[in-house]
Amino acid sequence: SSFDVQLGDIILTATDGLFDNMPDYMILQELKKLKNTNYESIQQTAKSIAEQAHVLAYDPNYMSPFAQFACDNGLNVR
């Protein structure tokens, strides 16, 4: 598929390590903190998102998007 992009758009590419552990709204919260589109700001935001996903992945009390989807479909992932 294809889509149009415009100047100022942010395209986030990531693995399931991010999307399985952080819901979209949390990712968007971090992206909204991006004040500048310079390299350093983008790197800092990317690092922050990755670190949050990592912390959440190892939190036994956190219901990740992956775990929620599994539970909704009758699978026990705990």
C-alpha cells in the first residue's frame, strides 16, 4: 500500500518489541513531546520510547497490548 506524506509528518518504524508493549496512546504521548525535528531531539525521543517499552515488557503487573489481545482471544500469556 501507499500513502501521501507531508512536510512535518513523523513516520515511526519499529518492531513488535515496541507495539506489543506500548499502546498507541503512550507512543503518541512521547511523540508529542518532540519539540524540534533535529537529530538530537529525534534520537532522544526514540530512546525514551524504547526505554519505556523495555521497562513495560518486564513489568509483571502491566497488561500490555499483546497480553490484552491474547486474553481477549482466550489465551493465557502470563
